[in-house]
Amino acid sequence: MGQVITSVTTNFYRITEVFPDKVLHRLQKEFADRNNWQKQPNIKGTRLASVPNLELQQELKFNYLVGIKKFVESVLNKETFWNGPVLWHDPIGYMNQCHKDQSENLTVNLQVYLSDGSDTQGTHFKNNNKWYSVPYQCNTGYIMFHPTEHEHGMKYESSDIRQSLYQSFRLTKDEMEWDK
């Protein structure tokens, strides 16, 4: 069927059927050995982060995420540039506090869930003082515009392991220095 993008609210979209099964399984296999992944402590728990292998990164960029990039550019009416993809592994009990992103490199965020879990463990997005989220289901996720202007994060601790692909887009050809 292919990717389906539907509006949840202004600047927040749900995306389903992101990857064909073969690609989804290749992404999921990347989680098998997490011994050398970077540890990123948060409000509750420690996230593990890594980048997919280079061949898979290129395949994602040029074959499977290109339609999403075109959608993003049609909404912004501007060309965008890729930031590197990141794989995230969040343990049971993990919680990413609600926040606004700080980097000028982050104009649009895409997070694709690569595992199933309860609906409460997805990312929440605040727009006009109301919170929204998309169901936490494997091979679905969200596209968030202007994450530096909108509060977002987890409202509840994860009740299951969360595994996902995070891809962001920027408006500048060259990356700006990342805020610490």
C-alpha cells in the first residue's frame, strides 16, 4: 500500500506503513547488538542510541524516506536537508520529559516506531494548549514540524521496550553547531 500521512493537528502528522517488511526487519536487526551504543540518560532511564549501518542509511535516504522528505518540503514550501538518522532503544520505565528542541538544525522531526507497545508510550505533542499523540504501533510514527516551537515528549513512562528510528530535517545546507 505504501506510506500514508494524515494530519493529527497543525504541525503534527501520523504516518503509517512507513517501510516494506523487508526493510523493517533489517532495521529491527540493527538492535541485536547494542553493546557499543551511546548512553543518553534522561528524566527516567537511559536511552541507547546508534546510527544504522552506512548502506542502510543510504537506502533509507534515497529509497524509503524520499517521499516523506517531499511531503515535508511541500508543507514548508522550502528545500530541506537531512540530519543523520538515529536508532533509539528505550528500556521499560524510560521517560523523555516534555521539552522544546533547542537546535536550529531541527525544523522537522520524524520518529518511526519499530516495535509495538501501549498507546501511552508514544510521543505527545502540544498545540494550542492541547496534547496530541499517535498510537504506538510498529511501522508507524509521526512527523512533527517546528519542534523548537512546540513542546513534545513522553507523558508516561514506557511500559514496554521502545525501539524507533529518528530522522530530522533542517533548512540550512550546512549543519549549524549543535546546542549542548
